Amino acid sequence: MKIYLDVCCLNRPFDDQNQPRIRLEAEAILFILHHLHLRDWEWFGSDALTLKIDQTPNLERRNSLWLMAAKVHHWIAIQSMKPTEVNNWNNSDFMLWMLYI
């Protein structure tokens, strides 16, 4: 399985875990990261991910995000992609995980 995690996903484990929904989402992200670490699944990152990490105002959190992102398996340069390459992402084995909070 191929997975792209947005910065909001990577940030979730650092958020306040007092709300049940936040805690469940954090656990889901940690589960996904575990499988990515084991290389059960392929982790894709992009220019957008690096840009958003750089925009994280909290330096400690930004450093933690960079430590996570350093484990991305495949980096995709969005600006260099052709429309046909983007269309190839629409196949059934690509899961797009994004949380908008």
C-alpha cells in the first residue's frame, strides 16, 4: 500500500490527547507510522510536506516532524510532475491519508 501523510497527520500525535477524537486519530497515525517503519507500506512525501514542516512555528515540534519525514521512502517533486503521472496516482493501491483539523 502507498500512503501520503500530510503534516496535519504527522502533527496529530503531538496534539492535546484529552479529547477522545484527537487521541483516536493520534493512535491511528502511530499505527500507520509503525507499518511504514516496518516497510509493510510505502511512504510518499512531497514538496508540500517539506514546505508545511518548515512553516511549523514551534521549533521543537518542527524538529520532530523533520525526524519523522526523514523516514519517507519516496519523495515526489510536485512541480516536476506531469499530468499523466498525477493520473497514475488514482489507482486502487494508493491510499491518501489527510486530516484537516
